[in-house]
Amino acid sequence: MSLEQAILEAVRALPAEKRQEVLIKSVRGLWADLGISLSADEIEENQRDMWRNFPRSEI
């Protein structure tokens, strides 16, 4: 098993709220050296906005 697979399995085993916390912390790490500061609420709002009009296949 690769490190990537092990990490993915560990994250999948977490409860939903803990998975969200891991993802938010990971995203924050991407811009940590850029001086950008966003709250968890701001991140969640932006995620909702981005996915709001995402195309859905209609069956």
C-alpha cells in the first residue's frame, strides 16, 4: 500500500466532521505562506457557492 492510499484510507475512516476539519486544515496549509487568512465559515461558504451551480446529470 502506498503512503497516499494509507492516508486516504485513514481519512475515509474518520467521522464526517473530522474529515471536514482535515480538509480545511489542509487547504489552509496551501496558502499559509501567502498571508491569507480565511475562517472555516468563509471556506465553507465559498465551497457552497462553487458547487451551487455544478452541473448535475438528470436521469
